[in-house]
Amino acid sequence: MIENRPWLTFIAHATLILGVIVVAFPLYVTFVASTLTLEEIIEVPMSLLPGSHMLENYTQVLTAGAASGAGAPVGPMMLNSLIMAVVIAVGKISISIIASFAIVYFRFPLRNFFFWMIFVTLMLPVEVRIFPTYKVVSDLGMINTYVGLTLPLIASATATFLFRQFFLTVPDELAEAARIDGAGPLRFFKDILLPLSKTSMAALFVIQFIYGWNQYLWPLLITTDENMYTTVIGIKRMITSGDALTEWHLVMSTAMLAMLPPVAVVVLMQRWFVKGLVETEK
Amino acid sequence: MEKRVFFRSAWLPYALLAPQIAVTLIFFFWPAGQAVWLSFQLQDAFGLKTQFVGLANFAALFADSHYLDSFKTTAIFSVLVAVAGIAIALLLAVMADRVVKGALAYKTLLIWPYAVAPAVAGVLWAFLFAPSIGIITYVLKKNGIDWNWVLKGDQAMLLVVIASVWKQISYNFLFFLAGLQSIPRSLIEAAAIDGAGPGRRFWTIIFPLLSPTTFFLMVINIVYAFFDTFGVIDATTQGGPAGATQILVYKAYYDGMKAADIGSSSAQSAILMLIVISLTVVQFRFVERKVQY
């Protein structure tokens, strides 16, 4: 603090509290709506105090789903989302860490060519090449499979770059010492590089878990079978046109369930989350 | 940068690279190449016949007023999202940098929307603003504002902007906070001793020193508005009413997957790729400059 200006500190707190309230308001209303019955929501204006139907709403969406729209239970969708998020996060970390190990610690022909090949993928989000990617995956017979859901999203340059940056900061003496002691590259990787990379891996896991859980366009194209829906897709399928026809109490319970895991990850692993976010963009 | 110490092996580096290269080839290069290839072709309605038409798809696109409108919509949308998101986040970050008590609590309470999926963010705000039952709609109507984004284009635009900004504020906030905390205290102290008040210190010292962060966030937010907001739009307005919120990505998706106009959709994808590539180049040139700074 440079100087003591009580009124400025007051304004700062007031602004932040206002910001927190505005940011939290949609979440609060969603929570309230998930504890009411449909009749209570449709009655304008809906109550801003939680109702008493929380348990039945959540039980219904988890085990049976909404009657309108898809009508599929959300429980299996949560499992699909979890599988998708974990496979993408672990997959990205695994293939990227070995690729950047090769790029940083070896000299071989075409090294730069491969590096640029990975680099270029940084530029092309799935949204840009929607139709052709869909066609490739359907030609490979991967529609409605976990492989089709996850594999195309596993290739990403961000993780490779993060590990490359990190490996470049690892002192050369470590590799030298390992070589003098007679350790081969794989031994060096397993016993020295992997333990050193733990925090980078944790940071990356948090970011990629959220990325995988929140995927929308890709599962929308790839899953036509209710059993393969992810939670986010499930919400979309529950919304029918027309405010009143949609079973908002169930949609909102599902929205709460869809937000819970990634938000919990961000809040509980805040330190790694911030580290991962700042480093992947460098 | 290069390592001085390295290992030698004739096959190991290739084996280590193989998984990533394989996935990249199958799911990036093949489809991206196809997108470019298909953009030069015309398919009949049943996909039975294809014909090489050169740049005809592109020419048709730029003669199509819907496509040009979509360009304009995307420009307005992304500028609104980027400017609003950056301004609000900067205000909050400056305030959060000032407070000592409760700083961590504020931070935690402001960053969680990052974890919300764009589609879910869209659903949340669509519910608050729902024409007949929304709680904000109710308040607006009480104040004499006729709110119905299902019918009114500018209101639909406002809805998707609010939902997109809400989700992105946390990201901008974190980067501004990190930027603010890296500004040397001595600079600000010196200005304070010279008699510069908080407002003056902000505009003459803090804001210029934050400009690399601001520029970086500008690029990131525009990319976000171009592509990641697909979920927000599909879950709320679906490009409507009458194309008022149909951004380029949504149009490419709609024309390819719903209208089955593959040539046109691929041409749109190719144009989008060009846009992404130029944005990435801008961003990397900036990163190079940041290293010097």
C-alpha cells in the first residue's frame, strides 16, 4: 500500500463485492431454480429463495432424465464427461511429454520439420474444420465411440510447447551427470525428467480437464446415441423451443451438475490452475 | 534455444514423436487439406457428383449478402466481447490489486466462471433473460423495457455478448492481476511522492506498463469470440433471430452440417483458417516483443 486513502479502499471493496455478486448471480438463480418445481419457476417472478425440491429434482435427472427432449438420465452422461475429460487430459500430457522430450533432447534429421508440424496445429481449433474432421472420423467408423470423442482432441501443440519450455530450463548438468553414470535416454527421462515435471503436469491436467469436460461442438457432432451424450450436450437436448415447455427445474439441476466438477477443480486446485493458465499462453 | 547435451539414437526420437505426429496427421492435416480441397469443388444435393469449380465457391460467398452480414455480425460481436471483457476485468483487477484484506477470497470468487462451459453459460443467461419467465426480463418489463431476444436481433446480440463476457472475465482478470503485480512498486511510490494521485498514476504509469498484457488479451479475446463462443450461440439464439447473431463459425457449421452445402462450408472453413493464422502471427510477433520488454 502506497498511501492510506480510506475512501479509495472502500471503493475498491465496494467494486469487488459488486463484481462478485454480478458474477455469482446467474449461479445463484440456477441453484434456486434447481430446488423448485416447474410450476414455481413459471410463476413470474420466480422466488429467489431456495425451495424444498432439491433432492427430487437431482434424483430425477440423475436416474431418469427429463421427460421432454432427450429423456436420458444424466448419471451416465456425467460418467461420459468424466471419461472424456480424463482421457483427453492424460492423453495430451502423455503424448506431448514424450514428443517434447524427443525434440529437446535429441538431434535427428527432420527435427525442425516435426516441430513445425506440431506448431501449426496450434492455429486450427476444431471449430474451423468442422465438416472435414467429422467426415474423417465417420469414415474411420468412430461415431459414437469414446475413441472418436477423445482422440481427435488429444493432438494439441499447447502441451508440447509447455513441456518444451520447461525442459529447456532444466540444467544441462543433470543430463550430463546421468550420461556419465551410464543412464540411457529412457532411464534419464523416467528417473529425472518425469519427477521434475510433476508440477507442470498437474497444472496442465487442471487446464485440460476443464477443456475436455466443457467440449461442446465435437460431442454434438460425434454422439447421436443417448448413451454417449456428455452432460453439456444433455442440457442442450433438454431445452425445447418455447420457455414454458422446457422443464427448467431439471435443466437447471443438470446445469448445476455440469458445472460442479470443473468449478470444484478450479477452486480446489487454484494454485495449479493459475500456473497452468499463465504458462500455457506463454 | 538449444540443449548443449543431447542423446543419440537412430530410432528412439521417431518412436517418441510417432503418437503425436500420427494424431496430428489424421485429425489435423488430412481434414484441413480436405477443407481446402472441397472448397474448390461443387457437390450436387445428394453428394453423388462433384465438380471442380476453382474459386467459384469463394466468389459465391463474397457475392452473398448473408455471408457479408455474418462477417459484420462477427466483427461487432467480437469487438463488443473483447472490449467489455477487458474493461470490466481491468477495473476489477486494479481494485483487487489495491485491497489487502480478503484479496484471495475475491480472487477465488471471481475466477470460477472460467470452469463453466460456454454452452452452460449460454443456458444460464438465457434463463435469466427468458422472454416469458426470466427474472431479469421481469425487472426490465417493470421498468418499461420490452424485452424479447427471441424476436429482437439487437437484444439477442446483447444476450450472447453478456454470456460470453461473463465467462471470459475471470481469464482476463487473472492476467491483469499478474501484470499489475509485476509492476515495480518503486515506480508507483516515486510518482506518489511527486504528488501524483491514484487516477493520474493509473493513466500515466500503470496503464502504459500493462499495454502488452492488454494487447495479448485483445488477441485472445477476439479468438475466443470467433470460435469458443460457438457453444453460447448454439445453446441460446442458434444464430437467430434472422441471422442477427450468426457469427462466421456458426454459419460454417450450419451450412455444412444442417444445410449440407459442403462446398460453401469448406470455403468458409478455409477463410476461417486464414483468419486464425493471421491472428496467430500477430500474437507471436507480439510475444517476441514482450521478451525484450
